[in-house]
Amino acid sequence: MMDQGLTDASRPRISGLRSSKLCPSSILLPGILLSSCSGSHSPLDPAGPEASHVAHLFFVMLVGGVVIWIAVVAALVYASRKKNAHSEKAAGRVILWCGAILPTVLLCALLSYGMWLMPAIRPWLPDDQQVRRIEVTGEQFWWRVRYLDEAGEVMFETANEVRIPVGEPAHFSLKAADVIHSFWVPSLGGKMDMIPGRTNPLTLTADREGTYRGVCAEFCGESHALMAFTVRAVAAREHDAWLAARQASKPLDAEGLATFLNNGCGACHAIAGTAANGRIGPDLTAFGERGTLAAGTLPHTETDIARFIADPGEIKPGVKMPHFGMLPEDDIKKIAVFLKELK
Ligand SMILES: [Cu+2]
């Protein structure tokens, strides 16, 4: 029931707000039991082993909790009804067993199960054995994504969208540039905090192709609710072809590039192979490939790109990009078309 694609024009303008609301059925118990909360944004619809363990743990805890609740309420009702001396003794036994022994044993069992599952929920390999390595840095209010080679060197940088191969564990190194953020892809597992000055490891595996929505799960400022990203899982061969294509240089529209550079965009944004080498904002090298704009906030259309350039702060309060509404409309449009074409 949550959105599959984020580009659908019928979505509200600020899509992040709507999608970051809780799925209503995850609040209501009957909804959980019917498991109607499916789609690309639910821990109850796991798409990989780490997330499956989390979903199992949830259901086991739920059943354990219900059993304890029934036992305690039954003991209470039983004990409050019997009044004579003989039945008081029986009531004492019922309270002991249902109100003390059973809950203690069950809670210990649930705790042990949770502890036993932990290594599977957080699989970990030493750095030198990791093959698919991706570094993600949380920034107010977007995600810097760097693909690393096996030696840990940066192959290239992108933003707000992560691609991983199906069936192979992807090893994330999670960092923060400013304040604490948290990296969470409900359908794949996590979440893991991103803390300034630290690198936190997280391994996620997708076992089917798809586009999964991720969110920042730690309040990080005004536009925290507008800080989403997508994880696209594709077949390993397709993923490798994409990695290779991303490292090859491509011809660019010279006029669009000139307008981009002349207006100072290159001071904060990088486009590989050009004079634009800014590091403050998202890398825009293959910006046209992204499914969303401004970290899941807007659909990826020329109109929305132009709107964002003209007044980013109106769309994402607190954003660290100045507004460019004073530029001639034609220039903004030209830049939007140029960016949309960057593949
Ligand atoms: Cu955040």
C-alpha cells in the first residue's frame, strides 16, 4: 500500500511528507495480523535475510507478548472470583504459575532468542573481505553515496540513490557530516545510526529485484522528514554494467553546462569531467538517472527541478542551497533540461 515509484505525477508535491507517515496498519494490531502493510517501505514485507530476521523476531515477540498477557489476565480473573479457603490456595498456585513462572520463563526465552538472532541481523565481515562496498554519509538533508573498490578507494560519487546487486551482501560504511542521522531501509533491514566522527558498518542483502525506500530515522533538523533515499536492487550482471558505465566519460551539452557553471552551481556541485567540482552539495554527474529529486522530496521532472533551483528553501526548509529565483527563467529552464539529461 505504500508507493512503489516516486515519480508518479499524481503524488502530492512534497511526497516525502506523505510517505514518511506510518503505515496505518502498523499501528493497529488487527492490521499487523492481517499483514496488509506491504510494498517497498515496510519491515513486515522483508526483501532480504536481515529484514526477514527482524520480521520473525517481531512476530515471535508478538506471540510471546500475547501469551503472557492472556496468562496474566486469566490468573487475575480466576483469583478474583474464588472466595473460599480451599480455592484461595488454588488461586495462589494459578497466580504463581501464570503470573510469575510462565512470564519469567517466556521472557527469558524471548530474550535468548533475540540475542541468538543478533549476529544474523548484523552480519559482519572484516573490511578486506568485503566485495560490494558503499560509503553513505548523512548530510542535512541528503545522502552522499560513494562506491568503493575492493581496496577501499572511491570509484565514483553520487547521491540520494543506492544501487546494489541482488543476492550479494552490500557492505555499507555509514558516516555523518554534521549531526546524527540514521540509515534505515525498512524492507532490507537496519536501522543504523550515522554519527559524526564514526564509521558504522551495516550489511544488507536484497534477495529480489526492486526499488526500496529508505529514510533518515533520527531527527536531524527542519527538513528531517524530507530526507529519504531509494535503494535499487538489480541483477548482479546489470549492476556491474552500471558500475562500469558510471566510470566512463560521456559527452555533455556544452551550452547547458556553460549556464550551469556561469551561475556558480559548480562551487557546490560536481559533474565528473567538467570544471564543476564543488563538494558541498550532491554530486550531479548522473543526476538524470535518479528517480527522485532532493532526497525523495519531489518527482524527478524538469518542472520540479526548475522549481527547486528557483527556491529550494521553500520546498525544503533549512536547506543549504541558496535560492536562484533571480536568474532569468530561461536560464533556470536550460539548467533543468541539462540536468535532467545527465546520464
Ligand atoms: Cu537526517
